[in-house]
Amino acid sequence: MAFIDKLGQMAEKAAEIAEDTIDYGKSKGKIVLEKGKIKDGNEALGAYVYMTLKNGGELDRSRLDELMAEIEVHEKAISEIEAEMAEKED
């Protein structure tokens, strides 16, 4: 009976490790997606500045703030995901 108990404990531990690995993979995937959104936001910001200045226009500070706020949302999301990952490691 002790052997069967030991097998059960080993199976539980393997399941925990597999779950942690899956959670880690999901978190890494979310970070990659958020980084992609940051890249898109940076490109939108750069395109706005470039096109506005190229066409002799004035930069609209509220539009700049809007674009920057969008980037910051994704940076914050990454920080939160990383914090969750760090908590799970402890």
C-alpha cells in the first residue's frame, strides 16, 4: 500500500509541475502579445509625429498623450504579469 501511496504523491507532484509549466507558458505568451502591442503603439506614435511634421502641421499634445497612454497600458500589463509570475515562483 505504501508503494501505491508513493505513486499517488508522485502523480500529484507531476500534475503540479505540469500546471505551473502551462501557467508560465501562458504568462510568457501574454507578455509577447503585450510587447507586440507596445511595438504597434510606438509605430503609431512615430507615424503620427512623422506625418504631422512632414506635412508642416503642429503636433497635438492630446493626441500624443493618447498614444503614449495606450503604450503605458501595455507596459503596465507586462509588469503585472511579471509580478504574478514572481509570486508563483515563491
